[in-house]
Amino acid sequence: MNQLSFADTEFTSKHRKTRKELFLGRMDELIPWQQLEDQIEPLYPKAGNGRRPYPLSTMLRIHFMQNWYNMGDPAMEDALYEITSMRLFAGLSLEGAIPDRTTIMNFRHLLEKISLDVSSLKKSTNGYQIQASTSKKAPSLTRRLLKPLARPKIKPNHVIQKCIRPRKEINGSLG
């Protein structure tokens, strides 16, 4: 991973974690990254043939975030510039290069070409059954893994009352 910039260091020292940070932290622990990288690595471009490729772990994490947050290639590129938690999860810094939309698209096409179906990888990790997918099924993974983080539902016997304010009286009549 790259060295943190001054802005990234300031971000990591804040007191409260956002829901996005909590989710990405949980995914970092639950997804068997090394197993996925081992499947892709033989087909991933090597340095020396043209432009140096980004680390496989970075591109894989970007691909997962793109699916979790339902982003297109241009939106993912923008998110990496704008959202520090996503940039840090991918192992990137503003001081280094950020993958552009074409690089993100090419990686996605590589995964499609080799028919990597992450859903075939069912690995029990920390008590969770991981069934991620490179398709649009990823939000179900998000819902299932975030369920313990969700707010408790209000019990049906609790009644939520509307706040009703009396009308103001204007010149002797109700307005």
C-alpha cells in the first residue's frame, strides 16, 4: 500500500467512523482477498509490457466497491478522488496515481473474460457465509453482512405520535 498523504493522515485520526468506513472495514476482514488474487494473478498484466499496472489487490478492491455501491466506471473514478475512506480501502493516496475510468473498465472486462464468478467461492469467514458476485447480486451481500450493524426496528407496540401544533390565532380568527 502507498504511503499516506498529509490529508489521508488527518482523515484517519478523526474520532468517529462513518457507516461507509465500518462497512469497508468489515469487508476487509471478511472477504478472502488472497484467494481471489491467487485466481486472477496468472492472467493479470505484468510490469514491463507498456504502462505499469496497478497492484492487483487495489484493482480487486475497486471492483468490489464498484459493485457494492452500484457505480459505473466514471463514478468510481470520481469516488476515488473524492471519498477518502474508499481511496484508503483500495490502498491509494492522492499523492500517487488514481486509476482512471478506462483502467477500471479494462479490469472489469478482464474479470468478465476469465469468467471469474466470485459466487463460486463460498468461504465461511468469522461466522459469515461469503457469497459475493461480480454481477448485480452484490447488494444482497451488502444487506446480509450489514444486518448486524442496522438500527434495531421499532417494536410494534410502540406508537409514534405526530407532533401537532395548534394553529396560531390571527386577529381573532384561526389561520
